[in-house]
Amino acid sequence: MKMYTGILLLLLVMIAIPDIFFYLKLKDRNVRPIYIFLHLIPPIFFTAIFLYIKFGLEIYHNFRVVAWIMWMYFVFLLIYIPKLIHIVFFFMHFLYQKLFKRDSVYFIIIRIALSALVVVVMMISAYITPRNFDVTHVHVLIPNLPKAFNGYKIVQISDIHLGSWGRKYRKLKKVIKLVNAQNADIIVFTGDMVNNFATETVGWQSYFLQMKAKGGKYAILGNHDYGDYTDWKSLNDRLENRNQIKQSIRNFGFRLLLNEHLFLYKGKDSLMLVGVENWGKTEKFRYSNLSEALRGGLPSAPKILLAHDPNQFDAEIIRKQDIVLTLAGHTHAGQMGIRIGNKLFSPASFVFKYWAGLYKVGRQYIYVNRGIGYIGLPMFIGVRPEITVIELHISPKQ
């Protein structure tokens, strides 16, 4: 389990600012020492926890601890965001009094209301929204699509992150029901089955085998499926974990595509399905080999590509005009957003050019699925986990 140094410093600053402020306020009021002691318990507790995560869990492979840490972050924010709101409005109130030489009760009312709103939104986002799956229907028009594939239905799921679910198998039952209700030709999974560890997959096989599609189920690996977000005692341990994750995905009934392709058949027509490994931010963690995946295919025939990271689209996919549709995941739409009309706005847009939904670039399409599971924080704020139903149609221009 890794924590970046920048994240640690940010968390420590979030602790220091409000708790030093409240400590000084308590001392000014000469409150009893017991209350000062009680006030210091949360900052001491969270500081110790975060330092232990940073320096004591570098080689720790219990996926339950990782899930517990995510909930610890959630509780921390649930406590400290209202504290920071209090400080902001305290100083706004102070400036108002200095400038206008009078008081106003509205600062207190807004401070309390806003803090309460934050708590309510976070609780809904953690306990209700992650179970409220959005089934999104998309129609994609493809020139040169073989006639037999007109109306072909693909169900895409992505970013399940089983370790975040613990052993709560019943959570997947709703996903299975929604997926099977679509009567898909194929089901595709676009990466991140786990957070890090092969042990996360134990007990899930019988549930995934209940997912059915007429033409089979296909999958690729995501960045978390390589076990690269933790340290290992040896390279053999890392590779063994990775191989077990791959085998588990196969045991779930998926045909795992590792920089390779196959042909989907319907009647006398065929359509090429390509799957690449994860693109990665740097060469060290870049496992994708698109050229290898395409080798032996028909150069001019339309192709569908499964690629976990949407950043790969501009990096190299856009130069392959025969790849008419790319299906990606990875972004989770930042697990945060606000919808105004038909437009969704999210912090993910500052990190990813393609971060949620369908994009058309020239004659090519890329669809980015928001994912089913969560990572980092156990909540979705303003966005819902997603199951995508994609129907292929022959372009009327053809």
C-alpha cells in the first residue's frame, strides 16, 4: 500500500490548520484541560494513522486493510471538511465586522447549514449512490460495419475493484441482473478487476459466471491488475500475484485479451475485437503493444478496441483509422461531478481529455465508462457507477 508524499503533506496540513486554530480558541477561553485533551485526540489519531500508512504499510498485502484505509480517509474528510468550513466563515465574519462595524448572524447560519449539507451529501455518496447503477444506452454509427452486425449489442462494464467491496458478494447481484437484462451479444470488461491483490478475487467466481451473453465475455487488464501499487519482497511474488489475477479473470468466464485480437462472428460476417494491456503513464508501467495486438488482422476492416486508459487514444489509437470504436475505463469520472442539463462537469476533465461518455474524433469513437467500483474514497458524488449498453449501427452515409 503506497501513499504519495504530496498526499501525506496535504493531509497533515488539513489536520494542522483547523486543530491549531481550535486549540488556540480553547486556550483563550480557559476551558478545562480535559476538553483540550479530548480536542487533541482526533489530530493525534489521524496523524499517527497517516504516518503508519506512509511508512509502515509499504509491503502489506491484506486487501481488507486497503479497504479499511479508504473508509478512514472518508471519516477524516467527514470530520475535517466541516472544520475547515467553520474556519473560513469565522474569518469572513471577522472581516465583515471590521469593515462594516456591525455583526451578522447569517455567517453562523450559513456555516452550520453548509457543514450539515457536506455531511449529508457525503453520507448519501457513500451509502446510496455506489449501489445506484446507471444503465447508459449509446448508439454508434460505423461506416463499413458488416451488415450482420447492424444492431449488435455490447454491454461494457469496467473498474470493479473487488477489494473495495470486501466479501460483500450480494452487491454484484444487482449488476448481474442489470447486465443480463440487456440480452447482450457480448459483454466486455475494460480493466481494473482488483485494487492490487489476487486474494481480492476469492469467492466471486460463481457470481461472475452468472453473467451471460450470446457471443461470450471478453476482458483486458487495467493499471490496478498488475499489482504495481504496492511493494513486493521479490519479482517472483509480483509476477505470481499478477498471474493469479489473470487466471481469476479467466475463471470468471472472460476471454482475456493480452495484446491480441480475435474475430466475432455473426452469420457469414465477422468483426475484429482487439484488446491491449494497460497503457501506463510511463514506459516502466506501459504494457500495451497495439502493433502486436493488430498483427495478422485485416488492415482495412473496422475494428473494436478494448483499451483501459483513454489517454492511449490520442497517443496512438487515433492514427489507426480502422479502429472505429475504442472502449475504455480508468477515470471513474473522478467519482465526482455535477450535472447541469445534459452536461456533466467533473474535476476529471482537468486530468483526462476523454473522461466519461462518448466522444467522436473524425470517423473514430471512444467511449469511457465511469466504472462500477470505487478507489481512493468509497463514494460517488454527483455521478453514478455505470453499465454501458452500446448498439452498433451501419452509418446512413454508407
